[in-house]
Amino acid sequence: MGTEGNNGGASNRRNGAGLVAGAAGRGALAVLVGLLALGARGAASAQEDAAAFFKGNCMACHTIGGGRLTGPDLKDVTQRKDRAWLQSFILDPQAKISAGDPYALELLNEAHGVVMPTLPLLSPELADALLDLIEKESGLGVSQFKGGTVVLLPFTADDVREGREIFTGVRPLANGGTSCASCHSAPELPALGGGSLGPDLTRVADRLGGRRGLTGWLQAPATPTMRAAFKDHPLEPAEIHALGALFDDASTRAEEGEPSTGQTAFLALGLGAAGLMLGALELAYRGRTRKVREEMVESARY
């Protein structure tokens, strides 16, 4: 009996230990599964963040498989340059250019001197996620970031006129955005018009690589100021077409050396002002001369 009791106690202890070990094993497995799930959710979240960032900040200048805009098509970009270089360039493009990096200077030349902006909130982790996204999208038949087809309808004189009205604010933007002339100048503006916050837009069509690059930029402006101004006030397709006509016309006139409407108006205003000043001086001088002669005649009498 004593032996059987001892054996029974030992068996119970072994069973208890087995239960504890089993519970511990199941607990460890549950923790592992939870960590893997968190990791998967984290990876998915990083891809979602990268996709949203690309759509909001990169598509104005880049496509993935849709051809060049202002910047290069990014399809298979990780096969053209190593990831370390790409991440460094994404985080600070100007630093690579200033350092004289040959590939960065080549990209700058292909972009007609347009420097990729240093984007806010862009971290090394997000840059890495963007490269993962580009690699994944490059392997698809058609990327979601291929970009829309730009319908290249011919520009007309009416398009140029409408573009000028939109630029100057004579025709308000449909979605309430601010007029171009609030921040930019261009020869197409009336004399002495235009703001100085942004660059002169006379040759903007050339700087952005032509009509397709210009259209992509107007659809999704990438600079911080433009992005903030038009995030909730996007341009309508008809407005983009009209502004494209204006900028194309201004660029053509500048290339051919033809005076634009604004330049002609400024010249006319200058000539008119000069004429008025000369007329006023002539009247003042004539009156003064007459007075001096009268004083001399009066003095001679005495």
C-alpha cells in the first residue's frame, strides 16, 4: 500500500508537471503567434503608409510603369541603383546634387533643372518602405501608380484666354483655390501684376518637361506650399487644360523672343507714364519761363 501510494503521488506530480509544461508551451505559442500577427499588421501598415505617401507626394512627378513626368519612371529603379544610394537620395536630394554625385546630376539634367524637394515627415523607415512598395509595384502587370492618361487635346486661342483669366483670378477656381497670381508672376499678367512668393512661371512648361509633366504637377502639386493650398481645392481638368495652354503659349513666346501680352502692356504703361511726366515738366517749365519773362519786362519799365 505504501509503495502504491508513493507511485500514485509521483504519477500525480508528473501529470501536474505535464499540464504546467503544456500550458506554458501553449502560452509561448500564443505569444509567438501574436508577435507574428503584430509583425504582419506592422508590415501591412508600413505598406499602406508608403502607398498613401507616394500618392500624395510622389505622383506629381513620378509614375511606376507609366513613363516619365518631371522625374523619371520609377519602375525597377532598385535594379538601376542600390537601395542605400536611393534611400540617401530620397531623404536629401539636394545633398547628393551639392556633393557632385554623377547620377544625381544626371537626374537633375533630365529634369530640366527641377530639384526634387526634401519632403516633410519622410524618415529612413518610410523611405525604405517606399522602396519596398516600388519593388512590389514594379513586379505587377499594371501598377496602381502608373498614372492616368493625359489627353493631349490641341490648345486654342480661347484656351489661352481662359488660362489667363484663371491665372489672374478674373475667373475663380471651381473648388475655391487661390489664383496663381497670388504667388506667381509671368509675362502674361497685366502690367505690374503677380506675386513674388513663388517662382516666375514663364518657362514652367519647359522646366517640368513638357505638357505631360506640367499636367501631372497641376493634378497633384508636390511642393509643401502648393500641396497645402490645393489639397482640399484641387484643380478641375478643364482648368488644368486652360492653364496648360497659357503656360505653353508663354513658353513658346519666350523661346521665339516674341513680346507677351504682359510685356506689351508694361511697355505701354511705361511709355504712357513717361509721356505724362514729360508733359507735366513741359507745362511747369513753360509756366516758369513765362513768369521770368514777365518779371524781366516789368523790371525794364522802371
